[in-house]
Amino acid sequence: MIVCQHGFEVEIAYDGKTAIEKARQFRPEILLCDVMMPDMNGVEVAIQMRTIHPECRIVLISGQAGVPDLLQEARLRGQEFELLLKPTHPSELLDHLRSLK
């Protein structure tokens, strides 16, 4: 675990499967997840996270064109997720994450 200088305790994962494994032990308050990742996309991670930790706030981030289709598929499965578009300035991202605490 990394303690960020901005007051967040952070676990980092570079793919969806690792994110899920870490979340089972870390129990995050907030999941910030890129949508386009190897193994499993961020929408799939978010759906699994809701099963594991329903209280976790989920913020997806992406700049890819195909993301609205993935979000629509999630809506059809009864899942709604917040999406931040890239590029997002770091200070705006931090402000947004702080507002979720």
C-alpha cells in the first residue's frame, strides 16, 4: 500500500484480475479504474467490485471511443457507473475523489 501525499491510501493494479484480487483484501472506499485494460475491461471490474464491495464508490476513466457501448451493456445488466473523460487534470481528479469520501 502506498500513502499518497494527497491523503489517500492507494493500491495499484495494472490489470483487472489483479485489481479484483487486491480489492478483496484492501476493501477500497473508492475504485478509480481505467476502462481499457488487459485481461478484463474496467466495466467488468466495476461489476465484480459491486458484488464484492457494494459500498465502494466506482469511478471509471477513459478517452476511448468504444466506452459508451461498454457502459450501455452495463446499463442493460442493471449497472450504472460514473465516467470521467481523459484527459483530466490531476487537480480536478483529486478534487473529485475527495468529494466522494
